[in-house]
Amino acid sequence: MASILDEYEDSQNIRHPVHSHNRLPATNIGITHSGFVNVRLEEEKPIFNKQRIDFSPPEKINHFAVCNNQLCMSLGKDTILRIDLGKPDQPNQVELGRKDDSKVHKLFLDPTGSHLVISLTSSECVYLNRNTQKIRSLSRWRGHLIESVGWNKVLGTEVTTGPILVGTSQGIIFEAEISASEGSLFNTNPDQYFRQVHSLEEDGKPAPVCCLEVERGLESKYFIIATTRKRLFQFVGKVAEGSEQQGFSSIFSQNQELLPSFQEFPVNMGYSEITFYTSKLRTCPKAFAWMMGNGVLYGQLDYVRLDSLLSDVEVWEYTSDIDFNFNKPISIVLTQFHFLLLLPDRVKAICTLNGQVVHEDVFPDKFGTLKKMIKDPAGGLVWIYTEKAVFRYHIQREARDVWQMYMNMNRFDLAKEYCRDRPECMDMVLAKEAEHCFQNKRYLESAKCYALTQNYFEEIALKFIEAKQEEALKEFLMKKLNNLKPSEKTQITLLVTWLTELYLNRLGLLESDDSKNALLQNTRDEFRRFLSSTKHKECFYNNRDTIYDLLASHGNVDDMVYFSVIMQDYERVISHHCQHDDYSAALEVLSKHCDEKLFYKFSPVLMQHIPKKVVDAWIQMGNRLDPKKLIPALVNYSQMGSTQQINETIRYMEFCVYQLEVKEEAIHNYLLSLYAKYKPDSLLWYLEQAGTQASEINYDLKYALRLCAEHGYLQACVLVYKIMELYEEAVDLALQVDVDLAKSCADLPEDDEELRKKLWLKIARHVVQEEKDVKKAMNCLSSCNLLKIEDILPFFPDFVTIDHFKEAICSSLEEYNQHIEELKQEMEEATESAKRIREDILEMRNKYGVVESQEKCATCDFPLLNRPFYLFLCGHMFHYDCLYQEVSTHLYTHEQTKLEELQKKLAGVTVTTKSRHRQKEDDSVSLGITHVSREQIKSDIDDIIASECVYCGERMIKSIDKPFIDPERFEEEKSTWL
């Protein structure tokens, strides 16, 4: 809707330029080396952007009101023009129809844009609703010149205003309500009631009520602000729940006993105006600005305070170019950070943060004197009108430079709040805050801020070093470290190393002062949290040698151990405990982390001092340890150690053998050696339960034999000889121990009777010659059935009488007689059996079978007599070729080979068809020779294929696990069945 006359306006602006004050210059904030470069590709748009509305009024504009996108203006004498800004091409014009000389005094439009109250100079008021064209008189309001209206934002609707407050030129405040409905038959007026609730005075005289504002706070608490020319009144009171419709009279009655709270200024310019800023529609205002004679009173609204609604109040005094005689302020509008002051020929924008004029817009003379400035709360647009033109201000990015103002005011939290999305500005604010804190000796806060800036790291670090503020330097380095990216490995390494050095220096100083033990402990806890930080664990691990060197250089052993645990460098931890003779602590670390390599390395040292605990730890580790690798530790102290160490060594070896069931030969050999040296009672038991077969034995038999022989354990040696199947040696050695033991050894070679007899003869000789015990010798005869009396007689001396052998000799003779009788019986049975066999052979020669003509082959099911065939005793009959084919699949490889050779020989000797021209004698001789050869070959073939029935014989039984279908032909056969 911009006019084409803008070109002319621009030319006027050249003659009367718009004074837009430069943005606040950058302030020197100490360190200015920021990592950001401020590069603007184009000039930023102004905050206050003015636009003239393309509207040429048919008559002079007298008054103007806008709210909720509804614009109303008074033209000429009695014309009201209404424009819905959502439909600007559909204006609505209503005539007041006044016949007297009264003119429009003021227009009042409610927040919904539905109710328009028109105050006339004749002390009358009329009402116009947005949805009608009918002008209705407010009869109850007659006789009062209305100066202000306080709308009800809570109960106001498009149909009714709810209870509202009305201020007059005589200082009287009325309460009223307007309804857009036509009413009843007896009451057609829109004004429902109109009653006085209060009156205002100045200097003891009635003063016009310039402005009224009604707001509801928490807990049904209402706040009413009323202004006169020099005074600002506040009324606070509660309205009971559900009684808001009854109005505000109760609030004023609550303040009757006390004088109303007000602020007064001496200068009177004939009127005043108050404006409010609301961040969101239909919420309570947050700030106010009151234009009066002395200047502009502005501040915040605090609905919690009891004494006053106004807080953080300041007065902006008019500048020297404002002269009440020539350019008195006309109107004021408040935004979030500025208030706009309307003068007859220009608009000034003053920042509420610092009270400086940041923008000044001079209007061309051609439009006439500026009359009023109004803000629409719904859209946030600011409207200005003259008698000839209407202007509109767009306020955009008002908070753009606010951060800098807050920064210059040292209100850094607010400054950071308004530059969150502008990192270059945030950096400047943080740098300024850091420098401010540094100058005020708040070094820790300064360090935190510096760490967030892009300023040079070296300069900041040097500032704290020069100020001798190690704690602040440490805080700065820590914050910088936490802000680094994982990819910045070099910087992380530098900061981690530096921080470690700072912590160690601090701990060293505190350790020398006994009065700071609590601080020392807190610092150590903080240092350990730093060392255990998961975020920088990789850096600590990669540079652990450097950290170890730092810790060692400061003699900080406790923290070095702690760091070693964090780095899982348990070898260093265990070495430390061992060096300080704290072997239990070393074993505790070992047991906790279960590192096999560390067990192997430190077990020799620990076994020397705490053998029982070490063995307990080994047993707890179970299969995770390789006992063979622990043998060096065990051997060392089993040879030179105490009884406890030896017993613990045996205990662990027994655990490995009996519970872990270790099969390693070295383990069993070592246990044998321990038993042989220190626990001989367990040696024989171990050998007996280890097994009697060489394949079951886990120890070295030769080593065990040598070991037992060295220590003189003859019974154990006998046992080893038995396992080695060296029975002669076993018997020889057993005879030195016990004859019964030798007897048990002599019976072991069960399969070798000759050896058994030899062994028993050894025992008998020993009994006769060494023990000279004839009875025992006789017992040997009864114990072994292989020995006879004649075998042992040569061992007896010549002087022994026969009386001792009488029973044995008689027994031996009886056995011989019995044996002779058994042989006779066996010979008779053999003769009888041979006779029966001869008879069976003769009978078989004469045996035959009858084959009927209809008999068929058992394999091919064709008539049997068509081809050569075989008949078996079981009744099965086969053609020769069928039987050959059936039997060949069940033959062994060598049998198949022999059968093929016989077939070839048979084919070679077969007589071909005799030639008719050959002589008869020659034929007879040839046929005789060939017949003999063929019969022998056929007999051999019969022995192979016809030795038994293929269906009933042994071959068929052996083939029971053979598949019916050849696996190679299974798929092919399967496909034929589908």
C-alpha cells in the first residue's frame, strides 16, 4: 500500500534527513583477539521501518483508533470510517447523523476490536458495534466528557464489554458496561449501567483522568492504574471468585480508608499518556512508559510486590530540542526495548536500557502536523496519522543490538540471552565478562568465561600466571579441555599434561601444611576424578609414561598407584605393593583382576611370603591358570622353603590332579617327587589310584621307578614294574618284600602260561631255598595249577623226606590218571564222529531232487528247464546265469577276480562246433581232453557260486546292512517312482 509519492517523500528526506543514530560502537574489552571475523555482505535493515499507507482521506482525519486489526477513524464532522485490515479493500463508512455543532472528541476501541465508543465535545457518547451500522446513544453517559476508558480484558467479548472503567475530564471514574444486544422492550440502550466509583484530584481540584488501565494478576487480584496530568495512581484489590461480573467498585472501596498510592511530578503540560508492553496477546503487561511533563517515567510491572506495582522505575528527561512552546510531546508507544515519542514533526526512539535516542525520523511538512501514535497489540504495528496521511511502522529484530547494551551495562547474563544465535557477539560478551571479572579479582569466574571465548589461549594463560592465580588457571585449562573436540589430540595432550602438573604442585604445597588436611583431601579427590575421566581416558592411556614420570618426579606414590589402576597397569600396582612388603594387597589386586600373566610373574615372590593365600588364589582361578607355568615358583620354594610352603605346594598339586584332572606329565611327576620326599604315605595310594594300564598313566613310569628306587620304596617299585609289565622284575623285587605280593604279580600274565609258570617257579624256589618252608612250597602248588610236584622237587635238598610230599605226589598221580581217561574218551568220540561223516558222504552221493516242468527260476521267474540250472536243498532253483549274476554282487573282491579268471578259462577251452570234415578218431581224442579241463573249471565255478543258496546262505545274512538300491543309482531310481 506504499504510495507513488514516496519518491517525493524521499526527496524531502534528503532535505530533512532521518536521523538514525549509529549503532553502539564496539567497546574495548581488554583482549580483542577474537577468533571471529565480522563480515557483513549487506547492510542490515533498520529496526524501525516506516511505510506510508496508500490512503487519501476524503476529509481531514480527526481521530484514529486501531486494535485487533480493526482500524477506525473519524473524518470531518460526523463520519466514521472502519477498515478491517484483513480486508483493506472493503472499508465501511458510518455517518453519525449529528445536527448540532458537536464534534468527535476521542475514539475508544476495545481489545477485541468489536466495541467503539465515540466521545463527543458536547459531553455525549455514542456506541458502534463492529457487526452493525447503527449508531446507538449512551444516554447514561450524557453530561460527561470522556477522556479515557479502561477495558475489561478478561470478561470482554464481541457481544459485551463486561465491567469497564470510564474516566472523565472532571476527574470522576465511572464503572459501566455496554452490550451490543438490542435489549428488552423497556431497555433498548446499550449501556447497562453507569455508576461512579472514584474521583481523582490534583492540588485539591478535580483533574482529568487521562488514562485508565485494568489488569488482573494472580489469585483474582486486580490492578488499576489511572493517570492525570501530573499524577499516576495505583489501586490494588481482590475480587471474589465468580464475582468479577459485579465490577470494580469493591477495589476502590478497599482503598477508601487509605489515600491512594500515586506518584506526582511538578511539571504540568496539560495532559499525559501511559502505554504498556505486552509480550504475548491476552497476557499481563510487563513494562510501562508514562509520558508527562517532566519526561517519561518507565519501568517494569511487578504483580507480586505489595507496596507498588511499578518496579525498576527510571525517568527519561526530555532532550533540549523538545520545547513545550513549539514541539510538545504528543503521544508515546512502548515496545520491548524502546519507547517511541511522537512530536509534531518527528518520531524519536529511545532505548529503555540506556535512555539514549537510537532513532529519529523527521516527517515532511507536506503531510501536516503529526496528531497521534497508536500501537495495535495484536499485530505489534505502530500507526501514526496526520490530517492528510496515515503511516505505519514495522518493528523488526528489535533485540538485534540489545546484547551490546546489556554488555556495556555489565549485565552479562541478559547480554548472552540476546545473542545466543550470534556466536561472534557471544564471544565479545564472554570476553567482556571475563575481563570484568578479572578486574574485580573474581578470577575463577573470569577463567570460566575466558574458556568459552575464541581469544588467544597463550595470552589468557599468561594473564593468570602473571596474576599468580593457579586455581583460576587450572579452571581455565579444565574448561578449555572439556570444550575440545576428540579429534584435537595435540591440544588435549598439552592441556592434560599441564593440568596434571598444576594438580601435583597444588598437592605438594598442601601436604606441607598440616592445617589444610581437609583442603588437601578435596584437592586429591578432584585430581583423581580428573585422572579417571572417561572423556580423556584415551589421552591418559597414550601418554601414561609421561604422567608416570610427573607423578614420580613429585614423589606422589599414592596417586601413581591410583592412576595405574585406572590405566589397568596392574603390574606396576603389584610391583609397588611388593616393594613395600604389602604382599596381601598385591595378591588382592591379582585376585581382583585375574590376569594370568601377572600371576605367573609375581607368584614366586608372593609364594615366599604368603603361601597359603597364594594357593587359595590359584585354586580360585581354577582352569584359567596353567599349573605347568607355576611349577618354577613351586620348585624354588619346595626345595628351600618352610614346611608350610611345601604343604601348600602339595595342596595345589593335589588340586590340579584330583579336581582339575590335569593330564600334564610334568604335574604328575612333580607331585610324585613331592610325595616321595615329604609325604611317602600318599605315594603308594597315588600310584594305585592312577591306574594299572600304561595308557591310563599320566606320569613317567621310568621316572617314577627311579624315584621310588632312590628312596627305597620297594612296594611302590613293584607296583610300577607291574604297570610296565616287567613281571619277572616285579616278582624278584616283591620277594624281597612279601611272598604274597610276589604271588599277586605272578598271576598277572594270564595269556602267557609259560611266563606264569616261570614266575611261580621263582616263588617256589625262593620259598624252598630262602625260607626253607616246605608247607609254603606246597601252597604254591595249590595256588598255581601250572606247577606240578615234579617241577619243584629239584629245589628241595636231598635230606628232605618224602613224607612232606606224600599228599602232593598222590594228588599228582591222580591227576595224571584222570587226564589219561579223558584222552581215551576223546579218542572214542572222534572215531565215532568220523564214522558218521563217512556214512553221510555216501548218502549224499545217492541223493536227488525232482523238478517239475512248470518250475520257474527264483530270480527271473522264467521256466527253469529252458536253460542250465541249479537246485539247492532248501528248494530254491536258479538258472545258471541268473545265479551267477545274483551271487557276483555279494562276492568279495578276490572272489570276483577269481570267478572272472575261471570264466575266461572256460571260454577258452570250450569246444566249438565240430567240422564235418574232421576225422572221427581225432574228434574223440580232442573231446576227451577238453571235457576233463571243462569239468574241472566248472567245478571250481560251482564251488564259488553254488556253494550255498544265495537266498538262504551265509552271504545273504551278511548283506543285511546293504541298501536295496545302490546309493549311486538312488536318485535315478527315485525319479522313476515319481
